[in-house]
Amino acid sequence: MRALILSDIHANIDALEAVLAAAPAYDVVWNLGDIVGYGAAPNEVIERIRSLGGIFVRGNHDRACSGTRSFDDFSSIAGRAAKWTRSVLTPENSAWLQTLSKGPVTTESPLVTCVHGSLLHEDQYVVSMRDAWLAMKDSASHITFFGHTHVQGGFAASAREWQNVQPRFPSSRGLQEVTIAIEENRRYLLNPGSVGQPRDHDPRAAFAIYDDAAQLVSFYRVEYDVRLAQMRILRANLPERLAQRLLEGR
């Protein structure tokens, strides 16, 4: 089985379509949350992602934009975008977001789990080795795929050592791939990166493929029409900063 792993699309239909066009063959889709928020095409993204099926984990923006949580603790820009998204979501799409599962969610592959933030809490950011250790120390999962940070990569742990997993792409142009082998004696926390709003200083859309038969995880970056995504944001009268950061990748 080959799983296409997507996270943090954030209503960016242009990035999503680029990912789907570039992705190698896959059997199932695992979506790690934050389908909406920030971007200007929430209904289009929901309808496209629903058509793919697979596993869905809810993100904090999915909850805020569908009204199942407050956005009082969001930044002013994120809160403004969430309020706008609530106002434009169709009733059907808003209701669908409310049905998304709270992580962790088990997958078709044994000992592989999907979350949005962390195994400890769905809104927790895993950004450091300590965060990863706390999240993994009591977990039975061999691999946990997570999102929320918008940073591609993650952590690997054995009985003796912990390592950062940081894909290094040979070029900043075109479709790029970095593959790691999953070792039996290690446990992994891996982030496919953000489809719609990367924050690792690479503006290209990010995603991953997990091959359970070969025990490989491939990280990908692909270019998309950032200018078109920016134009959608500005035409929706969303904060200009949301358009600027797409080109900066942060």
C-alpha cells in the first residue's frame, strides 16, 4: 500500500492541484488536518479533498472555521481569516468539517498513526527534540505522521539516539524527492510539510508518500502558481500578509 500524506492545505486550491498532479501513484490519502483557514478557496479545497476519500484528522483551523472551537486565541490575522471562512463555507462543507476525527487516528498500516499536532494533544506543536520525546515515549506506534508546524521532516529515535529528519533537496526547481528508509529498530515522528502554507523557507507545496511494503517515506516539493493563490487572497479582502508569506515560505 502507498499512502499520499497531505497536511495543512489551508484552503490553497492551487497548491493542492499541483500536488495531486505531481504525486506518484498512490492507493489511499491520509489527511492530517487544517484543510481550511488562511487561504481563499475553502469550499473548492473541501470538495476536492472529499472526492479523494481516505483518512481525515481534524486541525485547529478546521474546528475554528466550522464553529466547533473559538478563535479567540488565534492571532488577529488568523482570526480574521477564520471569521471570513466561516462566512463563506457552505452549510454542507461546514457540517462536514465538524465530523472530522480527533487524532490520533489509526491507519490501514499496522503501527502507523496520524495526528494533527501531537499524540499528547491535537493542538500541540512538535518543534524540538524534547517535544518529540514527550510525544513518543509512551507510544506503541512505529511511525506517527503529524502536521501543524508547516515544517517538513521530523524525528527518529532508537534506544541509543535521537535524530532530526531533515530532507535536503538538490534543487529549488521542479518536482524534488528525498526518500528515507524506515528502520525496524527506530520509531518515527514525520511531518509531510504543508501543502498550502509552508513555513520552512521553501515556498513550494510539500507532501509525502509512505510505502508500507518497501518501508520507505518519500518527501516531495513541487512548484505551483503562487501568484494566483496570492491574487485569490487579495480579491477576498483577506490580510495582505497571508499573500506575502506564500512567496516567502514562512
